[in-house]
Amino acid sequence: MTVLKAIVKNGKIELEAPNDWPEGTEVRIEPIPASGSVGIRDEDWPDTPEGIARHLALLECPECQEDRSQTLTRKRRSHLEHGRNSGQLGG
């Protein structure tokens, strides 16, 4: 699946579709949260041997694991609150 980026300008979505997409191709548009995203985007994962080694070293770091645990707890709490406030979750 091809991922495209677009922006909203004057209430309209501006997007340049690939030339090989035929007219009438149906697309799905989903907003990207301004902040609070969880995890690493697919395109940001390290893909070189050095980058992978650095990433694995971070996974082994005890201080990093504690920081990561605290960050995930904050993000989960934030997502739960967002869900309650938007009516997506009961409570």
C-alpha cells in the first residue's frame, strides 16, 4: 500500500496522487494526531546494521527500560482520558 502525505489548507485536503493511479481511485484519509503518537513509524525504524545495533542496545539499557515504562504509562493514561472525553470509552 502506498502512503501519501497531504495537508489541509482552507478547509480542503491538498494531495498529489501518483501518476499511475487511475481517475476515480478510492482513497481513505485518516488524521494524524498532532502529538501523543505511540511507537516508531515504519519509515523511522533503523535499517542499517549500525542503526539496528544501536536500537538493540537501547532495548538492553535498564535506565531506558524504566523511562520507556513510565512513558508508556503516561501515554496509556492520556489515551484513556482522550477516549473518555471524546465519548469513545465508557466511564
